[in-house]
Amino acid sequence: MLDMRRLRVLHELKLRGTLSAVADALAYSPSAVSQQLAQLEREAGVPLVQKAGRRVILTPQGEVLAAHAATLLDGLEAAQAAVSQTLQSVTGTVRLAVFQSAAHAIIPRAITLVAAQHPQLRVITVEREPDEALFEVAARDFDLVIAEQYPGHTRVLRTDLDRVPLGRDAIRLAVPPDAAITSIATITDFAASVHSRPWVMEPQGTASRSWALQLCREAGFEPDVRFETADLMAHIRLIRSGNAVGLLPDLVWAGETPSVGLHELPGAPQREVFTSARPANASRPGVAAVRTALADAVAEIAPG
């Protein structure tokens, strides 16, 4: 009989690629991970891993068993969700990964709604970049993620996760309150207004940075990026103080009055905000309750 805990170790190795990453994920030592895999090989009667340089990889038999392990883990999760649905109250813990502006704008109100409607439900929120968070939901580190994608920059469509739209978020040019900028109707107007100004942008490699750079280049200029930070609150302060211009999504204001000058961009670009969960876990009452609270919080911030 194959041990489910050891099958979980094999599944984690398939997902994460290294023994040390598996050890970190499961709170084991690397030697304990190796021992669990060796025992699973004895149970299965075939080699499941093999050395490849300084790493280990799955054998063809290991790949087959890891795929079955994923199915079994999904089945266990679906069974737990089905049992939870028979309870009269929503209980347990939901682990939620969220990107920064959503944490600022959506989470406080959503948590208030959850606490009022389901006082026995515990929600743990951790800030993560969307691509990292999507992987971690698939790997069962989190139950749910709030993620976003910018125009022309679609996130990887993972077949092991669902995707539920949460809202669309307008992106606008943000300038100091006293900046003398008239309406921007065309990409030429945009370039004329900001091509010579210092910019604040998110770090290299992020979807927002790639999109912002592409927008500027389409307008015919390379932005002078003097400030780089993932903290959109810092973006606001740098812009408000007159030290930079930038591109800000409406969600960052959390329904409050903006403190900088905002201008529509040509084409009225929007980013899409969505949630993702493992399908086997999405029907769990706690996950469904958090999703409902998130949608209600977004509706309050941007009604209609």
C-alpha cells in the first residue's frame, strides 16, 4: 500500500524541482525528504527519482505516480470541501495571497464583511506578486489568490486553477496636483505631456513595468525612470510632492479622493483583477465566503 504522505512528497518534488524546496514547503529536513522518497520507492517497487548532476529528477515511473498523487490530493481536498458543506456554520482557515494595491484597497473591507457574516472563519492574508502567488495556490501553500493582469500581458492560464473575474481597474496618468497638463486625447498628447519628466515605476520584470514601458515606447519616448518601487503608496507620495509622474490604477485610492492629478490615457486602458483557487477547493464554504466578501468589497469601492 502506498503511503499518502510520501505521495505528497513526490508530488511536491514534481512541482518544486529540488529536495531543498520540498523540505522548505513541508517543514522537513532534506535528509527526511530523501528518506521518504526512498521508502516510497520500496513501496512502489520501482525507481522514482534519479540523479541529474547535483539535482534529482523523476523517472518515467515517478512522473506517472506523481500525476496520480496530484489526483489523489485533489480528491482528498474535494472530500474535505464536501464535509464542510454539511456544517451549519462556516469555519476553518482560508489562506489568501494578494498583491499590494488589492491589499490596500480591498482586504480591509472584505475582512470586515467576513468577520460580520462568518465570525468563526479565520482569514490569513499575505502579500505576494501574482505569478508567485498563482504557483503557490497550485502548490497548496494558499487557498486563494487575488491577481491582476495588464492590457496585453495575460497571466499564465493554469489548468490546475480556476479563474473568477473580480473587477476591472482603470489605469490613469498620475501627475503632481499643480502640473499644468490639459486633457490627453491621443498618444501624441501623452508623449508631449510627460516625455521629459522623471518617472516612478514598479520594478523590472513586473507586468505593470513592462506595460508602462511599452506604452511610453509606443508614444515615441523612453521614460526617465528615476524611482523604482513596488510600493504604490510611495508612488503616490513621489508624484504628489512633484518629484515624478507615473501610471496608477484606480484601485489604489480605495474609493477615497485622489491626492494627485489624474488624466485619462488614450484607449482608456484597464487592468483585470481576478481570483484563482484549486477547483477541488473552490467549493469549500470558507473559500466561497471569502470570494463573496471580496466581490462585495470591490462593488462598494467602484459601484456599477
